[in-house]
Amino acid sequence: MNKNEMIQAIYLILKQKMQLPALEEFHEKARLNEDLYMDSVMMLQLIIHLELDYGLDIPDEAIVPKHFQTVGTLADFLLEQEVVR
């Protein structure tokens, strides 16, 4: 999976599974908390959906705030985790 595909996967989960209302602000540089209005619980829900739907295995200790700043930083983090598998 490349970065654009990962961003699309994030978008689809936010839209279809989590029904996030603020998706008109969705783009690579969108801040998860400030622009998309996601709180920490919603971010963990997103991670769980990504793990289940895309077979990612994200260790708890790898989940740190710096990876959840923007859609792009989250996509980069998830791609790193995919390579580690």
C-alpha cells in the first residue's frame, strides 16, 4: 500500500464506519484533532478499524501523539508499521 492508498483507507473508515461529520476538511495536512474534531477515543477506534480491515498490527507502545497530528503523519506511521510486519 502506498501513502495515497493509506490516506484513502483512513478516509473510507472515517466516512463509512465512524461516520465522522467533519470530512469536508479531510486532506493530507488536515489536523486530526483541530480540523477533523477527533478526540483520543475516536483515534483509537480508527486504529482498531485499520487493524481489523487492513490486517495491520500496531503495538500499543507505538501509539504516541506525534503520529496523530495530521492525516499525513498518521498515514506515514501506518505505512511504517505495515513494513515492520
